Amino acid sequence: QNPVWNKDFPDPCLLLENGVFYAYATETGGNPGFQAVKSRDLVRWEHCGVVFRPLWGKDHFWAPEVAKHN
């Protein structure tokens, strides 16, 4: 049943690593910095917290893109 993540989570970027899906989203007013969630089945999601908030910026971080290296 949708929505599977009933929170403000715009512009998600999705990454699959070792059978776990990780999604990262644009900063929102109630959630400063890039938020992350994870799931093994794309239905049940767990909030991982803020994964990145640059010290050089104040706000308005949007459209994260995450890629696996090596």
C-alpha cells in the first residue's frame, strides 16, 4: 500500500548495496540536511538520519545524487 514512506522525502536518489536499498532526499523545512532511509524490500523503510550537511552552507540543499565508487 502506498505511500511506503509517509514523510516529506522529495527528489529521492536510490542506491542498491549488498541487498539493501538506500534512498537519499532533498532537505526539507522539518528535516535539515540530506535525509536517508533504507529497506530490503522497498516496502518497509527505516530512517537512517542525516547523512550529509555541509558546514559551508546554511540551508537549501537539494537533489542529492549518490554513487558507489569501486
